[in-house]
Amino acid sequence: MPKSLTSAEKMVRARQLIQKAREVPVPADGGRSNFAYIAQVKDLLRQARDLIKFLPNTPTATPEMKAEIKKIFEEADQANQEILHR
């Protein structure tokens, strides 16, 4: 059975997924309108959000952690806008 991730590890991994979404190469055919490209970017951003969406509700969540999680959600939304809506 795999080891479960700590809250800090989940936040780091979520940021890595957001960065990975930014680094997905734009395909030559269709550019940013390519459905496979859009799906890949949206899937990475969804994975990032899913990793951290329940962390604010945990009993160990501090106000600082909740603020950091909110920033990660904002980063994911900003990445979505920058990547797909230019």
C-alpha cells in the first residue's frame, strides 16, 4: 500500500502539476484550439485542485495553510486563463 502524502507534500505536488500544465507543448496542428491539448492542460489543473481541495477541512489545517491552499487554487485559475485563454 502506498504511503499517503502529508498536507505539505500535497501542496508541493499541486504546484508541480500547475507548472507541468504550463509546460505542455502547444501542438503545431490546431495550436491552442487542439482538443487533446486543452484536455491535457485541464486534466493537470484538475489533478492539482483535487489534491488539495479537502485540506482546508482537515482538523490540522492552520490559518496559514488555508491561506496557502487558497493561493494554490488562485494559481491554478490563473494558469488556466494564461494557458487556454490568451
